[in-house]
Amino acid sequence: MQLETALKQYYGFNNFRPGQKEIVEDILSGHDVLGMLPTGTGKTLIYQLGAVLLKGRALIVSPLVSLMQDQVDQFKQAGFKRTVALNSFLDHSDKRSVLHHLKDYQFVFVSPEILQNKYVRSALLSIDWSLFVVDEAHCISQWGHEFRPHYLDLAIIKKELGNPVCLALTATATVKVQEDIRNYLEMRDAKVHIHSMNRPNISIFVESFSQIEKKQDRAIDLINDLQGPGILYTNTRKGAEQLVSVLHERGMQDVSYYHGGMEQDERLLVQKQFLNSQLQLIVCTNAFGMGINKPDIRYVIHYHAPANVEGYVQEIGRAGRDMQPSAAILLYHPSDLEVPFHFIEHELPDDNQIDYILSDYEALAEHTLFERLQLAGISETGQRFMEYHLNNAGVLFEKCVPEEKRELLKKILKKKIEERKREKLKSLRMIEKWIMDEGCKRNMLLKYFGEEEIAAMDECCSGCQGELVRFYGKQEKEINTYHEWEDELKRLFRQEV
DNA sequence: CGTCCACTTTCTAAAAAGTGGACGGTGCGTTAGT
């Protein structure tokens, strides 16, 4: 079948969006693909169509359960009814029933962690898969090394599944992240489709402060003046909560905070209110944003510098999905970098802790290495990291490790930690350099992502004398507040269709 | 490194100032027994 015919039949569209067709073609001819496409290009369509035309099943690895639930709903609405997500939202009996009837599903969403479950694994292995999809594939590099190490094991399950065609999709990946993806998914021969990460409708502004007290006033002025809705990122949970209480005191009621320390239902509520335009501003840590597809976000303020350029680009990329002019504003003070610096220095165990965990001290002889991890006083992320590597070495539940192996492990782990720290510090220095450099902010980002520089644009960035003033004005918001909620609902429906 | 909190010290009786130390960001899974 012609691809265009299938597109028309299943979606009613006449033309593919840039990048879609080439990837579908590669998939159909049996090639692995690494696709970097800007958000809103319709990445989902690629593997929906791919699976349909291959007359097979797709296993889709997705990073967040909330995102998975949304995707399953969207698939069903789009007519792909045989779709399911395997995650902790399922209770015991539902899970058993889904696993038992797994062959009846065409699209199965999973987290990297649940792939470790032996029942899930054996159910998956008992049927044929045409596509192995890794959505938000930059997570392999961004989270896999320490925070969610099971991201590094995806190649193992892929092989067990008989090496179905592998499709890795992301919106932002530096050359280094692309390499990580291809290495850890063992798809070195993959066809690579990289599209520019440039978002011409987002103007980029950096403002430096030498007095930290002035930053809050500036942020409040911006929030007052800028056309919303907007997102403001802070470094810490407490910082987000405090800023919101200041804004509430000043009479701004349509503002809430969001961070990973909140209860699931509270997070969901805030997110829904924001998506429904009941909130004009969300003040949050980097927990907020992935999978958020609100088209009309007009600005993203960074109240602190983020820890790396990739994270920054992902965060500002949430603005202006509707292609309308939008602003990214970073309010920088040198002390911003202290929090990320702290995390880099302390999230992984230091040499003493490694020595302690792998020691032959008599006092520890009664404890397995797993138990020693809690005793060593390392961070939760550090524990995850160590659990993963000690388990791979087959010693996690041992009380005693032969001396030779012990010394080798110490050496390997210390080296690995040292490398990770070095890389992260390099990223931190890189964003600091980007902030301080007075050249074109956009071209520096393009260069960082391995792209060619572009000719000067209008309203490009603070390095190119862009003017923030044109993003001021609150007209639309005032009109919105007079809408009856029924009208608002209708408007949202129309927007989605 | 800076901030916040609990606790102690100050010095003289109620509250302020000092000190030590813990903490700081991302998420999956969890299947025990009222």
C-alpha cells in the first residue's frame, strides 16, 4: 500500500509532516531508526502507522506512567482500541488478566522498570513483536546512568524479543546523547533522522543579576507584565512554594506550584488546572513538563540557571507549540549553580563510601552489600546506582566478596563515578559559559547541538538586541476570565480537534 | 555553598543570639495486613 493511501485511510490526512514519511519507510524496510523531531511533529503517528503496515505489534517504552495513560487514551480515541499500558496503575488481577491476554493487544506501553518483572517479561517473550519503540529516548542518557538505571537494560530485552525493528524518538538530543541512545539500545547501524532543534518563534533572553534580592522583584514584574500562560522553573521545591505564596500575597490567585514532593492526585489536579487555563502560571521544579502538550504557553521563566543545556532546551521548548511568538527568560545569579553543583558532588557515593560498602571489616561481615548501602548514608539515587551495578556484578546479596573481585569492583565503580561527575560538571560549566557569553544565544545552542549556525533572525535573543517588551500585555487573559466555563470547554474541544 | 530547623546559650526571667547538622532535583516499582 502507498504510504499516502494509508495515511489518508487511517488519519484522513493528505500529506505527512516533515520527517514522518522517511522514518516510516525505514521502519518498513527493516531498519532501526533514531529520530530527533521537534515536538508537535506527530511522532506517535510514525509507530502507529509502522505497526499497522507491518501487521504486527509494537512495544513502547515510556518514561512516565501519567504520560502512558494519556497515550493509551489518545490511541483509543484515534481508533487503535487494542492498546494497553502495563504499569502500577493496574491492580493485581487486572495485571494478570492483561498478561494472560497480551496477544490480543497491538500496542503495549511499558516502563523500563516493569520490564524487570519476570512475569511481565515471560508474557512479552511469548508473543511476536514487530516494533520496539523507545519514546523520549533522551531519558536513556539523561536518567539511565544513575537515576533510573533500568533504562540501560533495554537492549537486553530487545534482544530477548528477537530484535524487532527498534525506533528511538526524542525531541532534543546532543551528539553525546545520540551516541548514548545508539550504544545502549545497541542500534549502531540505525538510520538517523535529525531535524533542527531550533524553535524560531521562541525568543531567548538572559538577564544577569549581581544582587540576588533584585531577582524576585524582576520575576514578579515579568509575571505581571507578560502575556500568559507561563511556566516558571525554580531550583528547589521550597523555592517554588515560597514564590507562590509571595505571588498569592500580592493578589495573584491563578498561580500554583508543582514538584515531585507532592501527592500524585495533587500534582494531577494542578496539571489539569493549568492545561484547562484555570491557572495562568505554574511555578515548578524540573518535575513538571515532560509530556505536557499545552499549545499556548507564552513564556518560560527560569528563576535559576538549570543544570545543563539539554534540560534548558527541553524546558523552554514547552513554550509556543502553537507557533505563536513566545519568550524564554533566564534570570541568572552566580549562586544559582550551587544547587546543581551540590547534586553532582553528592548524589553518587564518594571513594570512602565505596571502600566502606565493599570492605572486609569484621563489623560488617553480617551485612549483605545491599544492607550496607543503607548503612553507608548515601543518597537514594546513589543507592539505586550502586544496587544496579552490584547486582550486575552478582554480589548485591553477598556478605563477602573475594578480595581480587572486590578490588576490581572498587576500581571500576570509582572510575565510573568519576567519569559521570566529570561529564556533569562539564555540562554545568557549559551552561555557565552560555549564560555569560554575549554572542547570539540561539546560535550557541545550535552549535551545542551540533547544528550549523543560522543567519540573524528578528527578535532572536538578548544577544541580538531582542526586545522583551513586545511580549507584554494581558488582553487575552482578561477576556478569558469573563468566559463561562461551558464556552471555555467548547473552546478547548475545538482546539483539540 | 546557602538555608533552615532544632536546640542551646545568653543572661537574668522572656526573648534574642549562637551553634550544629541536615538538606537541596528528576520516577519507576511496592502486593504487607488492618
